Amino acid sequence: MPEADKEGERYSADVPQQSPGFFLKGSHQLDWGMKNRLASTFNPETGRTVMLAVDHGYFQGPTTGLERIDLSILPLLPSCDALFCTRGILRSVVPASSQKPMVLRASGGPSILREELSDEQIAMDMDDAVRLNASGVGIQVFIGGEHETRSVHNMTKLVDAGLRVGIPVMGITAVGKTMVRDAKYFRLACRIIAELGAQYVKTYYVEEGFETVTASCPVPVVMAGGKKLPELEALTMAYNAVQQGAAGVDMGRNIFQSDAPKAMIAAVGAVVHQNMKPNEAFDLYRSLRTNK
């Protein structure tokens, strides 16, 4: 086994990567159709996105807040930039009259009843993403997991299919139960995903060194919301992530499990697109919650 080089240190996080002719990092040489889909998912004025993640049911079933997506999620659509969901939910619940961009979960396999979650396969053909007019697809990549190689190949197959039809792929850094969640791991995982062709990456925020994760990834990084946090903590995490180079968030539980989801998604949007400070965004959340 070849000896690995020492990990780099020259991240230059204060120097933006250039993308001449297009607003989104690493996307300026993509085809028109793919750039058009990315421009529907990411706001061209801010270069950021508030994606609403509601794909949890693909392995968790009807988790808290997603028991009735027609009642809990559809009212939030006007306030997000894109919805991250499964094709089953899109076809069965989301009105076809919706103009909101849809990013579709494209991997699946084991449920929460299984101990090893990395045993995933591609669970949706790209032709179906075309039929559904998807703005993108997302797939888990288990760097360091038991089925790492398969998950990487799942993603690259999806990237190849997406390039043929102009649909971008969001690679998702999947963290197993025993993996360390630190900047060193996420630098590795995000970079591998980007190197192998994903047009953007979804990953978790870490308090130390997150700016090195975003700086060393040549495509946009979107912050995963993760577990439910108190509202101020979630807003602070989102604020820190975008200030440290994230191109937005893909939040689920911190929005739909909030006591006031409409107020929370509005506050998250203010943080992401207006650079509103966390305390101000929390005040906005409380005022909208009171006036609902």
C-alpha cells in the first residue's frame, strides 16, 4: 500500500476560488442545462440555497414532523429555495403545479432496522429524474464505511448519467455510527466526492476548521442540518457555516421539528441570504412564531 502524503495546510480560506462567467463555485465549465438547474437550486443573487430536506422516510419511515408531508411540508415550500425529497413523495404528494426546484434522493437500501447503513445501492434511474423534471439528485457516499467502494461507484455512475442529461449530482458525506466527525474527515470525504465528479457536496458542520473543508472542496458545499437543536443553536450553526464558505444549507429536522416551522425557515433564510446575525434571526423567529 503506498504511503499517503501528509495532508496539506495551505487552504487560503480567505481567497475565493474563481468561477469566471458563472456565479457558482466550480460550475462555470458545465453545460448550459446543468448550470440552469443549479441556478434554480442556488439563488444567483446570493450564490446560496436554503434546501428543505424531507427525504428521511427513505430509511426511517414516518419520522417526527414527516407523518403527513401534505400538511407539514407543503406549506413551507414558498420559503425554501429547493426541496430535497424522494420520487415517491414527489409523485404522491407534491402538486405538479409547483414551480419549486426538486432535488431527488437517488440512493437507498437498508432501513434503520439494520445495523450497517452503508450497504446502499442506486435506487432511482436518471431517466426517471428527467421525467420528473428534477433540478438535481442526491446520493450518500460512505467514505471510510464498510461499503465505501460501492458507494463511490454508485455516485460516479450517477454522475455519468447526470452528465448525459444535464442533471447535477449532490454527493452526501454519510457518517457512520463510529466515525469521527472532524474537519480532517470531512476534508477527505468532500474532496473525494468532488474529485470524482459530483457538482456539489452536502456535509456536516464542525466548529473547528470548517473553513478548511469548504476551501479545499472545489465545488459548492451545502451544510447538512443534522439532529434537532434548539432554534438559536441551529441558526448559529447555519450562520457560521455560510460565513465560513458554505453555499447554503440543506436542513430538515431543525425546521420541520421546530415548534413553528414557518417562522424557523424564514429565520434560516434570513441567515443564509441576508447574512443576518443569529441573535437577530432568533428574534425574527420569535416574532413570527408569536404572530402566526
